[in-house]
Amino acid sequence: MAVYVDRAQIPARVGRHDARWSHLTADAVDELHEFAASLGLRRSYFQPGKPLAGRSSVAWYYDVTEGKRRQALRMGAQEIELGQWHEILGRRRAAQAESVRAAPRSAADARPDATRPPRLLVTGPRDVTDDYAVAKILRPRFSPELTLVTGGARGVDTISARLWREWGGQVEGCRVSPAEWAKSRGAGFARNARMVAKVKADHGAVLALEAPCADTRCARAEPHNTHGTSHCADLAEREGLQVDREPIATAHRAAGHKAAEEYAAPLAQETGAGEPSTAAEDARRTLAEFASERARSAWQEGNLVQAASLNRQCMDLDPGRGGTWRARAERIRAAADRAELGVTLAVRLALAGIEPDDPAIRRAASHNATAIARASGIREPEAGE
């Protein structure tokens, strides 16, 4: 029997602890509790995981700070990479499946196949750019034993996949190829159907991050949410899947400030801070640092538009470091000026704080598309296509 500690080192503030967190686990639950007690951890810190589709979770662990992680290593815990979690969970899943097979036939028949990892399908708008807003909804649902399924589009799909991998989870993308789009305007809906069928076969669940439709070409008069997200969530419900619907803003600046206030409220209560506004300022600085890390990653990956958008978020959240953000903005702008025209324009709009779903931008884009279509003799697409 062995005790393991990974090197996740996920930055987060929990109560008064602003630290980088990793995971402590073992081959047996009792052994884990005994080791955690000797490490000075309370039993209430134990994370048992969430049952899914009648199965008890096999992803149980303690969250530990960097100091406790090092102490655990000195006490004999084995250091593991995040990828080794899948081996550990595989052994637990196999043991769980064996217990199901050993159970009476009627009990075994009532349970899903325990040898297959469950899936969580995430669907949401393409215009979301706020990593923190997505992480705030997604993180409580994270489990290393869950495979995340996304449509591979920009926005919620891309952000969710990146966060899930950073937390140590597996991701399965179902991206629609250019050839599929060229063949059918309904390729996205067909992709949704494939994802729902896959998740249903594995007794999974669906998380829909919903935002109002802002498509200027849409002819529907009544208020409604984005078409692709609604289609996927509605289809999953018709197939009998559990669907959790959570609202999310496509304007990342407003979402970032709102998230800071929500983050600060319990923090102020727990720490006894005299003024909620002070706690909110601390929270905004923390969110700015979070966005700054994402901006650096986007820059390294060559995603100038996302780097510009996140850098603007940093400027709004922590204006006290304006010199840093302005210097970075200049570097991003200089790089964008050497790129193609579309990237240059998108970066300059993002640096100016103008969102992709800004009504004026959408009207201008719609006008340009119509003018080009008429000049080229191409049929204008119908609303909702």
C-alpha cells in the first residue's frame, strides 16, 4: 500500500489560505486518512468525490498546500505526475467493477458499466472570453475520473478544455471539420447529437453555460439563448440526461467584476474584514493575476486576440499596475500589426475594451457581409442558419 501526492500546484484562495494546491491520495481510504492525520490535516478536509449515475466516486483525496506537499514527501509519500492519476483511478475502477460483478445479478443489472469512465459534456457560447467566469462554474464539478467532452469551438469549449487539462483531467474534443461545415450548415447540430449520444451511452451528465442570443441576423422576436447551446442542452434533456444550466456573461469585463464581488463576499465574512469593498479590491487583484497568467500563456501560444482581451481585463481589474498592462498592450499591438488584417483589427478592438458582441460591431459586420454578398452575387444567409 502506498500514499501519493501530485504536483498540480493549482493557484486558489480558500478561506485565508492563498496558495497553490495539490492532491494527496493513497491505495486505500483508511491508509489515506491515517497519513493525513499524521500530516496534521483535519478529516473535514477530505474530498470524497461526487457520485455519478449511481456509482460512488473513485476520485477521493485531500487538497494540500505546497508546504504540506513537501512535508508529505519527507514523510514517505510518493510524488506522481498528473498523468499517473489515470492509472490510480483505473485500478480503483477495476476494483469497483469487480465488486459489481460479484454482487447479486439483480443488483449488478441496476448499475452502469463501472469499467468505463463517466463523461461530462460542457456546451456554451463562442463569445465568452473570461477564464475565471468559466472556472468558477466548472471547478466545483471537476473530478480526475471524469472525461470532459466539448465541441472544440472557441469560447466556452476551448476555455473549459484548457482548464480541465490544467487541473489534471482528460478531455475529448468533437470538433467540426471545415469539410463538414462546407457540406452542411447543420454540421454543428449534428456534432451536438453525436456528443449527446456518447455521453448518454456512458451515463454521463451535461453542463450548459447559457447566454442570450446576440446575433443581429436572428429573426426570433422573443428573448432566447444562443442557438447551439440551447440545441445541445434541449437535446440532452429529451434523451433523459441530467442537464445543469448556468448563466454566463459574454462580456468578460462585466463578468470579471461581478465574479470579484461574489468572490469577496464570503472572504470578507470569513476573515472578518471591516469593509466589503476592501475585500473586493483584493479579489480583483487576485483575478487580475489569474488573467495575467492566462494572457502570458495566450501570448506564448500566438493567440494575440485572447492575449489582448485578457490584458484589457487586467487593466480593468487592477488599474494600479497600469504601466505593466500598457507595456504588454504595446507588445501585443506591435505583433498584431505584423499579422493579417483580421487579427490586427480584432486585437485593436480587444485592447480598446470593445467586445466581439458589441451591438455596433455586430451591425457593422452584418452590413459588410451583406454588401460583400450583394457585390459577389452570393445569396445572403437566412436568419438562424
